[in-house]
Amino acid sequence: MLDLFLAGGMDIFRAMRMLVPPAWQNHPDMDPDLRAFYDFNSKHMEPWDGPAGIVLSDGRYAACNLDRNGLRPARYVITKDKLITLASEVGIWDYAPDEVSEKGRVGPGELLVVDTKEGKLWHSDEIDNDLKSRHPYREWMENNVHKLTPFEQLSGEAIGQRNFSDDELKTYQKQFALNREEREQVINVLGDMGQEAVGSMGDDTPMAVLSSKERLVTDYFRQKFAQVTNPPIDHCARNTLCLLPPVSVKR
């Protein structure tokens, strides 16, 4: 996908920030223009989850990008003779401590880029400041994206009212393939506990995109079972490191 973006004329900064963005949704103090940039990208490309520490080069730029969870270490050391070393740990290159001019680590969702032509080191903040100022992303999002009102912000008149009969309700349930299993295992759980129901057993039902049956729209996006492949993240850091992008409906 990165090769496709680069071949289409997109520069490596924009391509990597679109493919492997940081967890931007739950940072209330983020710059509004930068938030609009990431929000705009999320409408075009689903982010990569990782865990991955990606090292890449297009001939001019050499870069390291860490996924938003930061589960892969990436530490760098720069010596006074402009030699940069990046690896999962420090000490792989024989240098004296007084030769070091800068050292650090690539954090969760961060991008570190070396411009071999200009001899410049780009950090995430510099890259983000450059990207957010290229186009009026905030204006585009405000004028063209309509967001649903959160349930807790709805007025009392808009909650709990139904303007059709029980027979009409059953007709609508049939039309939208809302069967008893869906009502009991998903809808009721959403109403009672306010959270999505996820089972612990594997789901052998064919993927919605491959199914020969009529499936709900949500079946194409929702995971029905718990799939654990990575080490757990503590609950304090989960909101800042994890990202669950909203589903966008385009016309």
C-alpha cells in the first residue's frame, strides 16, 4: 500500500501518517488542525494496528514508524559525526559516551525521518506541523462531515418514543434481518449494560462479505468474538494508546 501511495505522487510523510497514525481520538488537548488532518485521513484509510516497528526508505528519506500501541522498542543514538543508529536496544554500535550528541526513542505512533539529501532529522512534531498546514482540513471536515448526536446529549423528547405499531416493528425487524439471536445477544446487552456483546468462543459463521445469506450492515464491521494476540495494556493507558475509529457512511 505504501508503494501504491508513493507511486501515485504522495510523499512519504503523508503516506506513513495515513497508514500508521497515532491514537489521536482521545487526546482533548490536541491541536484542532492536527486532529482534523487525522480525522480526514481516517475517512479514506483504516489505520494499521501493528504491533510493528517499521523501518523504510524511498532512496532519499530513511524512516522509522512505530504503531500507536508502541509495543515494539525503537531507540536511536546520534553521534557528533552525524551517524545515526536505530535498533530495538542501544549499544549495538561501538561509540564513546562523549561522542553522543542526541539519543532517544521512537514513541507510540511517532515517526522519525532522516533526509539524506538535506542532512535533516525530522521528528513527529515537525512532520505533523508541516502536514496539517498543507490544506484546510478543519474547514473541509466542518463543512462536509455530519456527525450523529451522542445518545447522552439527546433531548428527553427524542428518547424512548416509537411512532409505529408492534406489527410494523416486526416487519422492520424482518426487513433488516434482526432475528431473535441478534436481539437477545446483541441488542439487549447494548440496552442493559451499554456495551457491545463479545463472546469468548470462536465464530465459525462465514464472513459477511463471503456469506450467501442476507446479512446486517453491522456484520461487515463488527467483531463477534474476543481475539487476543497481543499483551494486555493497562486500563490507564488504554484510552490514549488504543483507537476505535467510527464508521463513516459516505454518499
